[in-house]
Amino acid sequence: MAELDTTSSLPHAPLALSTDRPRNRLVVVAVATLAGSIALPFVLDQFFIFQVTMVMIYAIAILGLNLLTGFNGQLSLGHGAFYAIGAYTAAILMGSYDVAYFWTLPIAAIVCFIFGFLFGLPSLRLDRAYLALATFALSVATPQILKFSLLEHWTGGVQGLVITKPDAPFDLPLSQDQWLYFFTLAVAILMYVLAINLIRTRTGRAMMAIRDNPLAARSMGINNSIYKASTFGVSGLYTGVAGALGAIVVQFVAPDSFTVSLSIALLVGLVVGGVGWLPGALFGAAFILFVPNAADQISKGLSGAAYGLMLIALMLVMPGGFAGAIRLASLTLRKRRA
């Protein structure tokens, strides 16, 4: 009997190994990506380091928009407004009150969470299309509010505010751009880990239940209003942190930097990366930063048309964005191995 039990357990060993392989591969990919990210600023020039830093900043903003749209089902065309609030919070604190740049991030996060939560409350009764219109109005109004004469003492009006770029602490042998790259990388990793943990909790499951079927979620005892408003606040928090980082890296904020085109660009990045797929934020951020520059190099006068054609071609080739393309590639590899 002992021999029979031993042999009967043998077929289960390959199954255990097969379930461990994907996890091992993910660990290897994560470690290799982190190592490459750490080595990157030592092999690139200063301008490209700045561009990669901006990619990570936009990825944080798209991550917040993905939590709202991909996991809670609320469509927003106004996240450029939260980006602006975070940027101006950092600029005002650093310029007028001599607050250290790293302290501006949690303050901007709190301010944008409050703004997002308060904006989400009156928008709860709006359908997706009408909510998108309300957020679009917010993004249109924000630059004009920042130019308002009564706020000019803090916002700098049309001229904006200039920020001093921080040096590396502890006399580290890093340039300002290299240090801000590592600082942004650390913040991006933290925000990504927090987002993953959020969607895996009971709160995350409630967010997705509301997205899939609000009526069924309400019948299960979920308070749709509180969860929707809170998700709006958390999404605004992420975008506000990105805005604060953007202000520190760019060293300048002005109302015309936060027009409605920024909100549309963030939504494009979300769709290109993949709605409901958190790693897609990085792909979407790279797209909205590098592809317009490539379109501008193709034709100065027709850069908008070139960008539009590139976007259309990408959507035709990858209807689900990078998330759909990666899933399709993974399924194809599994079928070939089978």
C-alpha cells in the first residue's frame, strides 16, 4: 500500500512545478526590470533621464485614472485638473513657505484626495457620459481659475511659478536629474504596490463589484455612494502626487500647462496601456510622451494628423491596448507549448 501511495503521488509533482514557474518568471522579470531601472540613469544623457522621469510621473497619474475607470467604472476627462492642483500645491509650498520638496508630496496627496472626494459626491447621480462631461468642464475651468486675479498672489497668474530643482541629499555623487529620477522611481514603485494591495482587498473587490453591477453591489450591502466618492478621492490623490512630482522635475508651473489636452492625453494613455491593467500605465505614459514627439519629427505642420494616424493604427492592431496584446501573445505561447 505504501508503494501504491508513493507512485500515485508522482503525477502531482509536475503540476506543482508548473504552478511555481510563472511566479518564478515574474520574480526574475521584476528583479531584472529593477536592476535595469537602477542602471539606466548612469548610461543615458541628462535630457533622456528627464524624459524617462516624466514617463514615470505620467504613469502614476494614469495609474490613478485606471483605479477610477478600470476598476470602478467611472469615466473622467478632468484628471488634468487634479494634476494641476498637485503641481501648484508643491510649487506654492516650496516657493512661498520653504517646505522641503519631499513633504509636498503627502500634502498634495491629501489636498487632491479632499478635492476628488468632494467633487465625486455631487457627481454620484450622473451617468457615465454626464460624469465625463462634468469632469471635462472641470478641466476646462481649471486654467482659468488659476489665472484669476484674486489667486494671483499664490499662483503667479499667467506667468506661473518657478521652482528650484533640489540637489541630491547626503552629498551623493548624483546630478539633480539623476537624483530626481531615483526619487520618482521610489515613489512610483510605492504607488504601484499600494494600488495592487488596494484592488486585492475587500475595498477593491467592492469597487469592481460596483463597476460590474451597481444594483447587485447595493443588494450585497455595499454603499455605492461612499465607495464611488472614495475612489474618486484616491484617484485624485494619485494624480495629485504625479502633479507635485511633475512640478518639482520641470521646475515650472503655469495655467496653460494644464489645459484640457492634458486630461485627454491621460485618458489616451489609459486606453493605450489597457483599461483595468495596472502595468499598462507605464506603456501608456511612454506612448503619450514619445509618440507626439515622433509625430512632430515626421511633419511639423501635420504633427497632429500624424499622431492621430499612429493612434488609429495602434488601436486597429491592438484593440485592447498593450494589455490585450500581451494576453494574446501569452495565449499563443501556451497553445504552441501545449
